[in-house]
Amino acid sequence: MLSRKHQCLRGTMQLVLLATTICCLPVAADPSQKAQKVNYEPKVVTLTGTIVPQTFAGPPNYESVSKGDKAEKEWVLHLQQPIELDAEADNDAEKNVKMIQLVMGYSTNQDADPSAIAKTQYKNWKPLTQKGVTVLATGTLFHSMTGHHHTKVLMNVHELKRKQ
């Protein structure tokens, strides 16, 4: 027979083991996190998320800024709900996409300078990168093709606005 002290200790250890087991179990999938089916360009889509400015390694090796690669500063949309895309033309199928690199410089004016437009867009939309700001990003999606593309799926941004 266990002493009262050992019984108490045993009960405490069982509670700790139970709490640890519950905390470490995989969380059941949130049904609201089911992937949203969307299409690649030319279809225009609107996605919800938060913008996180990130720095990636660029040329020449696309490996490490600290080892001499050029820093590429990009805005990445962290989606509230993952997306899924079917393969279309030059775009590969993707599932469970949670981050999208945002590409600025879109204009319906074909004579416009994309670099100048991008510079203005970054300036005008910078307040939307503040922590905790949820945005609606509207544009067309395409699959990564070059070393400058740092997520599997990217968006040519037509509009960014704060979600009300």
C-alpha cells in the first residue's frame, strides 16, 4: 500500500501526464481553414491576410545575404485561409498555399513605367504592413518562375486595402 504522500505524488504526476498528453495532441483541423479554391491569371482574385515585409537572398547565389548575396526586400501576404490552385498553362498545381509574394507595378496603362508605379504603391500601401492590420489583396496569381520569386505562388497586385 502506498503512503498518503506517495498517493498524492502519484496523482499529481498523473495529472501532469494527462495535461502534457492533451497539450501535445495534434489540434483538430479547423473547418474554416479548408483551402479556398482559386484560379491563376487571368482570373482576378481577392485574398485576405496580413502583409509581412521580408528580406530574401538574391543574386548571385540566392542563398545568404550575410555571405554576400543581394538582399531582396519583398512583401509577403500571409493568408487567413490557405488556397489551392489547379495547374493551368505555365502554372503548376499547388495545395495548402499560406503565403504569397506580392508583386507591385501593375497598371492598365501599358505605357506606364512599372518601376515608378511600384515605388508609388509601396509608399501608399506601407501603412498596411503594420502588425495586426488585415488586408484585402486583389490581383492575379501566377506560379514562381525565377530566383527572384520567393514563394510558390505570387500575386500581381491591382489593389490593397484595409479590411473593415
